[in-house]
Amino acid sequence: MAITFLKSIWDRLTQNTRTQEKSKNHEPEIKSFKENQEKEEAFDKINRGIKQISLERIVGSVGRYHDFDSTFRLKQHLPHDRLNKIKQAMKDGKSLPPIKLYQIKNEYYVLDGNHRVSAAKELGRHDIDARIVELLPSANTLENMIYREKVDFSDKTGLPYSIELTEVGQYQYLISQITQHKRVLAKETGNTVSLTKAALDWHKTIYHPLTIIIMKGNLIQSFPGRTIADLYIYISFHQWEKRASRKYGIGIDRLIPKNMEEFRKKMSTKKEAEYPDMQREIIAFILVNVKAGRETRIIDKLFSLEEVRELHSIHGNIDIIVKIVLKRDLLASDSEIIAHFVDRYVRRISGIASTQTLIPGYSKIKGDK
């Protein structure tokens, strides 16, 4: 009985020791290439040549992920001689060969050069030269379908800029825009224009200006989970393909002409600081009738609204005249924006009997030039 008791104590002690030793040897590690490759079913290879890669995007190793922690530091129990020699060579400015990386989507895994990556990180470097082989993911997920379309778009156009979309099929729409622009450039110059050259000009004179206008309008806040490129697709398609069949706010055609090449010509005369703002002010007047005895309280509540700029109590058929100033954007008509404001913030005030909204067709204010 005593022997059994002592044996159980010994087993617990040795188990604790093994657990502690195991935890010491299992620090957080960099990611395993093989595990991610199998998960993404990434086996088709494309040679991407030598590029400068951000060290932050190198997340794992092909064969030595057990030797480095999650920050790519060599684990303490391993010999550091080679690492120290590489660090000294980097400090001395000696030329080292490019490392070799496997790429799966936006992540990179070291095939050769783990110590060079570790040394560069320890020295506070941000980039490193690498020879890259990309492995395309084939697992049938929405993310992978979009990614493969993005890769195909980048390979066809040769654009050095990243365009991030969130829907399948949209990169092909951009290809159709570039192809259309290619024909226009060929007609203008009288020479054959490559798709790569047309893509660069399209990005500079059409895509970039419109995305700057979108960002200036801060429209992206209204579309969580979407990208600036998604909004470019939406706006350009409705304005240039469907010819803006939806009734947008007044003046949208002065901002973005209904033809892509007209837009290009308009923006070519402007500096970026002069690009128009999608959001403009909408001025409207609300005529309000209130229930007897409620005027003062309602006036105070209306005047507390940020959008209310003027408020006048009058005698006659109307009790209160309210001047409001709202933000106009590309994605809703003026009447929709005004109606939303009146329904949400005005008509819900207790004691208001009725409202009528007036939108001025033309305004002239003293002080205007």
C-alpha cells in the first residue's frame, strides 16, 4: 500500500517535471508552411523573381519553424554562432545573397535564409531582398476565388499597385475598362498601345483621381467591410455603364461626367488638391406646425440639432421656419437625405403636428461673388 502511494507521488512529480520541460521547449513559434500549404491547397507555382519584401510579411518557415519564436528570434537553446556572424556582416554592409521565399497569398515563408531574416529583424531592418516563388491557393473558398482573380489581373496588367476588391468577377470589369482605354489611347496617338501601358495610364488618369474623390468624400464609412476599390467599381459602373439611371444628388454630373474618357480629360487639368469633393451642402427649409402650448419646448429641441442653422417663430399659417444644412453624397438623392433627416429627427419630436419641406432651386446670398 505504502509502495503504491509513494509510486503515485513519484509519477505526479515526474509528470510535472516533464510538463515544465515541455512548456519551455514550446515557445510560440513562427507559422508552418506545410500546414498552411495543405490548408490552402496551394501547389501551383509561379516564379515571381527577386523583390524587396517587408519583413513583417514573413510569417513562417518551410523547414525550420520549430527553431524560431513568433518574432523570428532564434530560440535560446540553439547555437547562435551563425546568426551572430550574419548580424556582423549586415552591420559591416557586406552584400548577402537574396533569401528564398514561398508566397501563399499575402504571407511569406522562408525556404532559405532563416538566419538572415532573424538577423535583419534584430537589427531593426524593415525590408529584405528575396527570390519569390508564389503558390496559388486552390481551396474552393470565396476568399481564394477573389485572390486568384486578383493575381490574374495583376499578371495581365503589370500594375505595381494593389487593388483590393471583395466580390467575384469585379477584376474582369476593371480589365474591360483598361481595354476600352487602350483603344482610346491607340486612336489618340495613332500607335499600338500595350495593355500594360494602358493600365498604367488608366490608373494614373482615371482610377487614382476617382478614388481620391471617394476618399475625400469619406464615403467608405457608410460601407463597412468594403474597400475604396469596391466603391470605385460601384460608382464608375453606374455613372459610365448605366449612365446614372438612378437619380443622384444635384450636380453629380459636374463632378463625374457620364463618360470615362471625359472624366479623364477633366481631371487632367487639375492638381490633386483641386479634385472636387463628392459631399456638398444641401440647404433646405422645413415649415413646421406645432400643437398649442408646445412652441418653446419644440423650438429648443429643434435648435439643439447640429444641422439646424436658423430657426424663426412666425405668426400665420406656419408656426416655425427651420433652415437646415445637410451633407450631400453620391449614393443618395437630395430628397432621400432630407426625408431621412426630417423623419428621424424632426417628426419624432412630440408636439409637432405637421411639416413641409422646401428645397431652393436657386440661391443668391449677399457676400457671394
